[in-house]
Amino acid sequence: MKLRKASLSVLGLAAALVAAACGGNTGTNNPANQSGTLTVWLMNGSAPQSVVDGVNADFKAKYPNVTVNVEIQQWGEIGTKLDTAFAGSSPPDVIELGNTLVAKYAAAGALEDISGKKSSFDNSGTWLQSLTDSCTVSSKLYCVPYYAGSRAIIYRKDFFTAANVQPPDSMDGLLTVGQKLMSAHSSDPNFSALYFPGKYWYAALPFVWDFGGDIATQSGGKWQGSINSSSSQQGLTKLNSLVAALSRADKTGDEAKQDAAFAQGHIAMIIANGWEVGVITDPKAGDPSLKDKLGAFPIPSHTAGQTAPVFLGGSDLGVAAKSQHRDLANEWVATFTNNKHMTEMATVGGVIPNTTSMLNLGTGINATFYGAAKNSKFVPNSQNWASVENANVLPDMLVKIFTKQQAIPDATASASSRITTLLNGGG
Amino acid sequence: MGLAITAPDLESAPRRPGRFRTNLLPYALISPAVAVIAGILAFPLGMLVWLSLQHYGLRELIAHAGDWVGAGNYLAILADPVFHQVIVRSLLFTLACVALTVILSTLIALLLLKVRQAVRIIVMSALVFVWATPVIVTVDIWQWMFDYEFGVINYLLTSLRVGNFIHHNWFDNPIQGWSVFVVIVVWGAIPFVTITLFAGLLQVPSDVIDAAHVDGAGAWQRFWFVTAPMLKPIFLIVTCLSTIWDFGVFTQIYVMLNARPSADYYTIAIYAYRESFGVTQYGLGAAIAVVLVLVLVLVTFFYVRETVKVAEIA
Amino acid sequence: MIAPGTAQGVLTGRERAATQVGLRLNLGQRAKQLLYDATGVAVAVVMLFPIYWMVVTAFKPGRDILSLTPKWIPAPFTLENFHDAITRPYFLDDVKNSLIVVGVMLVLGLTTAFLAAVGTARFGFKGRTAFLVMIIGVQMVPLNALIIPLYLMLDRAGQVDALPGVIAIYLAVVLPFMIWTLRGFVANIPVELEESAMIDGCSRVGSFFRITFPLVGPGLVATAIFGFIQAWNEYIVAYVLLSSPNNQTLTIWLASFTTNHGPQWGPLMAGATLTGVPVVAFFLVLQRYLAGGLTAGAVKG
């Protein structure tokens, strides 16, 4: 096994060297003379059309003979589509990848190593650390951070006022506030003070991290699941008590409908991304009248006055190793993520930009979410992480805990050994 | 048998003079079909088997170079307790779905003979609408109807005083969850089978039934000894096709569980897909798919033999 | 409505007799009839309910869709969801592509299947059993398992992100069922009809086209409907193969109602209703042939 892997990585290295040698030429040419077609895959809902049009216009001004086709891809089974596309002879040149997927494709040789080009991207010195981490595999850079998403608690200001409570500054305070809200709404059988669907593992991680726990740790190249460590269990115990006391959400469901549920008016708090405010108040799907009644505060730490680290979601932009126009593709990524367009992504798109230097762009309710990005963490950065996600290890563990099918020590122990196996490449 | 009366006598056909000039004609007639099926599916099917003999992860897929492991993937599957559960579960699920589909469809088809025409129009319309609606759409609707908070089923059951189904989770308990999937799959399968059976029932000559009636046969006896044997070819083909479709069921469960079914809800088709695209073990996934086909061949062997036999006689 | 054709087209002597007898039903029989009819209506209601729920939802404004107390009737009523659905970019392209894919597939499939059906139904030849077993066996392989091989094959042929590749796959997948069904219909037509036409001076081909072809019409219709439903509703192959937005089909358009923000239920249900409309329309136009047609096909196996 070891020998095989070693020889494969040598092959990969050789291929990368050859690729680098071939790719070098185009860069020295006059941009105006370069021609070709770039294919870009962006995910449905990631960038506003106006921003993409602006990027393409700027790119066209510099490379008049290059055609850029931006193709919006749908989410359903995107992993399958990416697998086959990378296996084919002509994958798209630029691909938006969810930040938890990058390591898998980078390690398999699907993405170009752009370590040497890092400085050519704006703000590369101040990229959000967690996003940079997601692009880094074996100390090499395989993608450019695109945008981030971080979670905080969205709450109903009017419910808080009526129950005479303030946003809490500690986890215990969160429980107290929630209990007061529960008793204020005791006549409503559908009321949740903190609506927490059982499979919502992104929102469970802050509790684990806040007590010093983690999903897994790496030492000497081997991963060891640590979701069963005593600090991890402490966090999950805290979360479990909050969910038991404050949530009537589906203990086996996921968070897909939480915004629509929130808009129905029987929920005081949800753990959510900044853009979910827009979904809640959307006139077609939600309730626009809630616009002035919504507030946000960071997930509090168990230490009063501090905040818990949150999971930093988001997307990165990678260039396919098989691309015929790698330099042009990187040029396009550089244009897309430059100061001008990243500012537009934040102001028009409403997402958290890829650099700490722009975190002050968040205003109003958004400021809370931008702030949360500063104290953020990421999942174990392993090529096999996608397998852990696809095997539903964490959601299944949470469901078992919340539904009391298993006690926390048992549920975490079996999840942890599964994580250890999967992260180290086992089935 | 009444139905066979008008059938051409194929076995003796080649001996008739002037039936066709050359023996090559039938081969010429099937050659486009063979060309299409073989031309498009031979390579993928061959590659599927070849993949199942390789260690093939994402890196190998991108580089187009796997490691030969021979029967390794198959041995791994056979030693995998999860796989045994999945096989047994898929078989039980198929059995339940096929049995319910055929029984309910037969009952509805018989009922269609009894109801007045206006009612028949209504029932047939309903069947057609169900059949014509895309599966990916109907699964979305069912998912929503069985929703924990907003599901109309929970609301209906509660307001009909069947019990307290407010905030009832249907997929918490796998037995309940699988029952829901049986309902969804059978619901989707009933139109095709019912319409086919009803059409067949209309062709059962009424004099045969009447004769049985005169002989004092009860309704059940008339069905079991007169109607059912005549419909044997239809029963064979719908059972065979239903078995194939239900054993390979994927979309209903996969979409219903938000593309993230837990291991309790793996069918063999989902298991194969998950091993391939979930944990990027394409060799293992291919091996599971091959085993799926082998199990299906075993299970349907009897039907296929009978079906082809009936076709040969016809 | 559909069934007048269906029912009348296949109304047999037995049933006509039953209707006449019905006039003289006594009270007990009348109660029995009422019970049958009531059961029939109940079956229809249960079967139709999910479809009803989809259509009703499509007409509801956003806030009424996910409500803790379900609303049985869309009041207030809105066309907003439909407007939202059809004004999405590339909607018309996707409709056009779906029609092209299904149309071309059906023409090629029916022609090929018809020839093979005649070959296997009219002639005994060496390898016929093997051919019949093959067309049943091919249907046992799950399409999902073939995604990678199919993709790599089409990649080599330069047909990724092109409609012909998708058409070819659908054709190969639906063809076995088409052959099987049509074979039954052809077998059901007495050879003697053709032969008598030949005696009357028709050529073999002429008699075939004048006699056999019209009689097998219902079979072609039944087969066409089945093929239409299969190809129209397929998602994963179309999704994996087709990437440029102007090349995609309607099921991918439907998938666009689910963003990373979750599904947008109202437009999704409106889109789903619209996607179902052509299938139902195709069905309604051709249904009069179906019941009789399916019978012939199925009875003969």
C-alpha cells in the first residue's frame, strides 16, 4: 500500500512539473494576443449576476480574444458531477468548490498547485485563516478563498423585549434566557426558544470547540478522532441540555427549513448564517414584516463575556490541473477576487469576503456575522474529510444523542473511531 | 387457452413455404436494436465489471489508472456485515412492494369492472395523473407531506383522532420509515400495473366466466381458477418488472432523506452509489452493482424463464 | 377527460350486458353497487391526493405554504410562483432541449424497437431466446452504477455536454422495454391477415405496411408513452453530462429551485406542475389507444 501511494505521488509530482513547464509560456505573451475559451463553474446562488458580468467585462478589456463561459451549476449531486468532470479529458478551467471538498480533489491531483502564484492574488496576505487552511494540502496552495459564511444566533427582538430578557453573554445565560422565553410562550405547543434540528452539525461544532474539544487531531501524519475527548463531551453535554430544554425542532431533521419555520413566528432564536436573514424576510418564502424585529448576537462562550469559535463555511476557487489555459484561468480568478469585485461580493452579494481587511464592510445585523468570522475554525483538513461528511458520522451521532438512543460517551466513542478510520483512508 | 387462439404459430413458422425468403431477415430486423444496445451499453457494462476488479479511488479515476485487486472488492463486500443487512433489507422491501403492488392493483382492476362508468373515468384519471408525474417531483411532494412540523399527514392523522401525530417523526424508527417508503413506491407503481391488468381483464372472454358462474363457482373461485390463469402472462411480466424496479429503488429513498440517508435506509442501489461517489471507492461501488445484478438474476430467474417460455409459445 | 375513450374503446359484451342488467337491480344490488362506487371514489381520492397537494401549493403565496395548519384551498390565490418559475433564465431553452431529447429518442427508439419486435415475434431463429433474455437482463443494471463508464465513453466520443450523448443513453436504456412491449403487440396480430393481403396482390412489404402497421398503432402509442415518461423525468445522467445552461433539460431546471439556501417550495411546486403538464397532455392525446393497446401487449407477454 505504502509503496503504491509513494509511487503515485512521484508520478503526480512529475506531472505537475511537466504541467508547470508547459503552462509557463502563455504568461509571457501579450495579453491582447491570447485567445481561447475559459469555462467557469459557479454554484447556484453564489455570486450575483451583476458581479459576474462586471468581472467578465474587466477580463475582456485585458484579454479581448478570450471568451469566458460562466456556467451556473445546481447543487443536487454536485459531488458526482465534479468526480466525473475531473475524470474527463476537459474539465472546466475554474471551479467553485465548497471549502470542505477542496482537500479531496486537491489530494487526488484534480487541482493545480498555485503555491507559486499566491502573491498575484489581491489580499493573499490577509485571507481568512480558515479559508486559507481549506485551500492548503500538505503545505501547498490549491485554491483561492472565494467567500465565507459564519454563523451567529438570529433572534426575535420583540420576543426578547416581551419576556424582558437581553442577548446572553454566556452559554448558561443562553439557557436562562431560553427558559424564560419558553415559559413566556408556554401556551404555544410549537414554540422553540432555540430551534435546533438534530442533524445540524455545523451549529454543534462551536460547543465542542468552545470547551477545547475538536473533531479530530493529527500527529505524525495519522489522524485520531477526538470527538469523544472529555472536553468535546463537555461541549456536547451543554448543547444537549440546551436542545432538550429549548428546542421543539425535529431531532432527526436538518436545518434546510429552519428559515421558513422561523418566519412562521413560533421560534425565538436560530443559529444561522447572515444571509438567512434575507430568506426569513423574503416576501415569497418568509415574512417581510419581521425585518425590524430581527437581531443577531454571536454564539456565547461558556466563559462569560467571550464568544465561541464558529465553523467557517464558504467556497474556494480552484483551477483544474487538466485545464488547457491554467494561466488565463488564474488570471480570471485573480480578477474575480480582486479588491474591486470582492467589495461588490460583500456589498451586493451580502457574503463575508475572503479577507480580514474587508470585515469592516459588514453593517447592521451583518456586522455580527462578519465579526464571528474572526473567531472561526475549520474541519480536519484531510483529503478524506469528504468521506466523513458523506458517511453522516456527525449528524448520526447528534441524532443518537438528542433522541437518547445512546448516551454521550457511547455515541461519541463510536463516532470517534469511525472518524479515525475514515480520515486515515479506511472504508 | 382462449387468449392463445389468435396467436401465430411461430414454432412451425419457418417450415411454411414463402414465409420469408432468407434466414437473414430476422437478424437484419433485430440488428439495429442489437447495435444500439450493444454499441451504447457494452462498453459501460464491461467497464463496470472491470472497475469492480480494481482498487479505484478518486486519484485513480482522474489518472485513469487503477490497481488490479482481482476478487478483492467482492471478498470485501462478502465480509461486510452492513452489506448483508442491506441485501436482506432490499429483498424484504422488494417482496413487500411487489406483493402489495400486485395485490392492490389486481383489486383495483377488478373493482374497475364493477363500478359505474363515471366512477371508472374518475379512477382512471387519477391513475394517469399519478403515472405521468415525474418521480423526482412526487418524492418532493411526499417528503413534504410526511414532514415533521408542516406535514399534512401528521395533521390529518391528528385531526382524524388516529392519535397524537403532532411533531411525529416518521424516519426515527426504521420500521416506520420503511413502511413510508413502501407506501410511496407502491403508490407510484399502482397505475402502470393496474392499467395493464385492467386491460387484460377486459379481454377475458365473458362466456368463460359465465360458464363458471353457472357451475356454481364463487367470486373467489372464479378469479382464482378462471381469471387468474388467463392473466398469467400479464402477472408474470408485471411481477418481473416490478421486482427489477423495486430492487433497484433509489430516488424515492435518496431524495426523501435529503440525499443523506443513514445506514438504516441503505438499499443496495444506494449503497453502491454511496461507496462510489460518497467515499470515492468506485471499484467497491462497481462490485456492489454487479452483485445487485447477480442477486436480481437469481431472484427473477423463475419469472424470466416463464416469461420467455410464454413468449416462445406465443 | 380520459376514460370515455378508454372505457368505450374496450367495452366488451360482458360489460354492456352488465350495464343493461344494472337497470333491473334490486335494492340489495343497488347497495352493493353504491359500495363499489364509493370504494372506487375513495381509491381515486387517495391516489390523487399528493398530486392535488402539489397543484394547490403551487398557487399559494409563500407564507401559506409552510404553515402549521395546512390550507386545503389556495386562498389567497397567487400566480406568483408560476411567474417566478417560468421567468428563470434558460427556461425556454430547457423546454426545447427536453422536447428534442424525448422526441428524437422516441422516433429512433420506436423505429428500432418495432423492427426488432417484428423480428422476434414473426420469426423463429437461432439466438432469439438469447436476445429476449438479453433485453430483460439489460433492464436489471441500475443506471446510477453506469454513470462513470458512460461519462468516460462519451468523453472519448466528444459528446459530453451535448444532447446526442444523452439521447443515446436514454435510447439504450428504454429500448429493451420498448422491444418487449411491442413484440407482444406484433405477436397478437394474426399472420393470416398479412397472408391474405399478399394473396390479394400486395407485396410482402406492402401488406405489412397496410395491415400490420395500423394494427400495431396502439402498441406504438403505449410504448411511446412509457418512453416519454422515462426520458422526460430522468435527472442524474442529464445533470452529470450537461453543463452549459443552454444545453440542459427540464429536470435540471427543476433542480435550480433548490439553492444552498434550501428549496424554494412555491416555485418548485409550480415548476413541478408545469413539468408534469406535457406528460399528462401527451398521455391524454394518446390515451384512447392505451388500454386496448396495453392489453394486447401484456397478454401476449
